[in-house]
Amino acid sequence: MTSNARFGALNNAQKQEMAEALILNFIAHSVAYEDAMRANDATMQRRLQNAARPRFRNEMNVDLRQLRLGGSGFTAAF
């Protein structure tokens, strides 16, 4: 995100607002996914997984399929 010129032009209040919106989006998506897992609804799980990828790409310019979560946080997948 820091390499994005538009993000760099935001003031602190705008960055905070953006962070809060991303957090709320994550929570809503996460709750829906957890509900699908509890219900053992594989179709809904897949739909939510497929929806997350373009959302992160469009909103944050991040390709989730190129990241791996490890003990030190996210790293690039090779």
C-alpha cells in the first residue's frame, strides 16, 4: 500500500478512516466465513474465498494468493 501514490497522499485522518473501513469489512467477511464453516456449507465457503481475492486486489492492491502466513507474519509466496 505504501508504494501506491494515492495512499501516500492521504492524511492521517483519511488513513485512519480507510483502516477502520478495512477492519469492518474483514470482520463482516470473517463472521460470514465462520458461519459457513460451522454450517459445513462448502459452497458458501468457496464463494466467500472467491470474493475475498478480488476485494483485496481492488481495495488494497494485494494478491492474497501470493502471500503466505508464517511465524513472522506475511511473506511472498514463490
